[in-house]
Amino acid sequence: MLAGFPRAVPLLGMLVGYLLVLFTSPVRVSLRDGLRCVLRFKRLWLVFALFALAYAIFQFVVFTPFETTFDFRPEQFAFWDSWHWPTFAQVWRESLLHAAEAIAGIFDAAATTYPLSVIAAVLLIANRRGLHLSLVRALRKRFGAGGWLIYAGVLLSALASLAKPLIYWRVPGWTFLLPPARLLQTSAAVDTVAFIFEYLCAVYLQVYLITVCLAWIKGLHFGEEALLRFAMRRFSYVLKWMGLVLLASTLLLRAPLLAAYFRDVPGVLDYLPIARCLLAGLILGFASMQISLVLHNESLREAFVAHRQFVRRHSVRLGWFLLVAAVHYGFLALADAIIRAAATERPLALLAWNLVFVLARAFVTGWLLASWVCLYRQCEIGRVNRETWIRY
């Protein structure tokens, strides 16, 4: 026992530090309320779990196929000493980037919607629960004639999202139509357009979950279909800010990748981590923009002013919230990078870890999103009494 005590000291120290961060920080009340909210409305984390599981299954089936009978044997969970454990220096950069992107997702779009975005496109076009008509009315009322142009873009990206899996599935058999290089260029272009709908779908889900949290905070009772349509109307207020984020994402990430299919772009893959860091930094730098637009009937300019005031008045609370999020996502990202590197040749073990990781990350994301809404609401109490809240 004494021999094992020194090994337990770092773990005990980390646990004590974690508890101190949670229970002594200025945002502890928001974290508590966020936990109560996510336990009351389990959809806050189950939605993230559903989309993450679908994406994880897609990734696993495509990139980690079972090839031998050993892949199904439970013995691969044993012999921990034979696992290829990486060093901290090998995984910390990747973990840091993933953690930063996850934190930024709380303030933008935390869900990876592909491949379920294909189903979402079908449901939207089919006007499931009236969302298609709600979108048209919201765009027309918010943007006038320009709303039809936005609607055309949304519809085009939805059609591209429907075509995306078909193209990737049938590309190997279409070489008689176009040369292989042209097929790759076409598929890359479709993927770029489909990404727009995937991002729109993720943001709409985020807006919907924010409205669920707001309803819980205000003690409102709501019907599911009415809340979905209400979230679509609030979604229209986020479109301008979302367009700026989408433009930055396209210029930093999508455009260089797409250009690489048409001409030689040296070092494009080496540049991507830097671009991802810049995009995450942009979102974190304007953390309150999305929620401000969701909760208030205001223009983009007014949202920028409100964000500046929010940061100036509540920078300490915002900083503590980011620290709490960094602790949770940093631990999850580091654990994921280590296990993935160690279990490279153990598909069954990797599958089991993916399930654990997806569920844990989904719960943390739902909890932190609910906590962020609670924190913003608490910081906005003075502003609420002076401004007109949501009426449309």
C-alpha cells in the first residue's frame, strides 16, 4: 500500500484541483443549474449522443474494417503492457486542438451532423412538422425579398447533402462518364456545398437546445412541434452571424482543400491545424454572439455591441467557464488520443472505447451548453429588465 501511495498522489492532486475548480469558481451556480437542466431534459445530451454515435459508426465502418477473427476476440482487451501506449509529447498537440474546437462548439455548433444530415435534408424538404414552411416564413419576414436567395442556398445545400452519399458510393463505378480526376473534383465540390447544410443543421440543433434551456429557466411549458418551429424562427436571427462564421470556415478550411483538387497547393494539409486553431479562436473571441442573437430581437451590429459589453462586465465569469470547459474537454481529448494510439490494432477495443467516449463527451457537451445558457441568463438579468425579449 505504501509502495503504491506515491502513484496515487498525482491522481489525488488532480481530483482535488478538479473539485476546487468546480465548487469554488464564480460559475458554480450556473454549472449546478446546467446539470439540473440536463437531467430534467435528457434530450440536451441525447441529441449530441445520437449524432456523435452515427458519425462514429460511419467513421468506424469506413476506416476500421474487421479483417480477421482476432478482431472479434475479447482477448485483445487484455495484456495492457502490450498496448502501444504513446508518450504525452506525441498526443498533446492533437488533444489541445480537439479540446479547443470542442469548447468553441459550445458557442457555435457542437454536433457533427453527417451522416444524419441526409435524413434531416429529407425531413426538411418534406416539410416534416412544418419546419420547411416555418423556415420560409421566417426568412421572408426577417430578410424580405433577400430571404428567397437565402432559401435557395439552403435548398441547394440540402440537395447536395442528399447527393453526397450517393456520389461517394457510386464514384468508383462512374469512371466511364468522367475521368477519375474529374470525378474527384466533382465529389469535392458537392462535399463543400453539402457542408453548408450540415453546418446549418448543427446550428439549428444548437438553437433548439438553447430554447429548451431557456424554457426550463423561465418555467415554461411547451409542445414539441411548437418549440421546433419557434427555434426555426430564432434560427433566422442567427443567420447573419452564422454566415460570417461559414465564410471564415470556407476561406480557412474548405476553399484550400477544394482548390487542392484542381491545382497543386503545396502544404495544404500541414496548414489545416493552424486554420482550425484560427477558426476556433474566432468563435471563442465572439462567444456570446450566437446566444445573444437567439435570445434577443437584435441586429448583428447590436449583437456585437452587446458582446463587447458582456465581455467587459463579465470577463471573469466567462474566463472561469472557459477554464471549466477546457478541463473537461482537455481530459476527454487527451484520453481519446491515448486510447486510439494504443488500440490501433485492436478494433473491438477501439469500438468499445468509441462508445464510452461518445457518450461521455455528449453528456459533457449537453451539460456545458445548458450551463452556458444559465450563466448568460444570470449575467443578463439587468439587461432583461430594460429590453424587449422574444416576441416573434
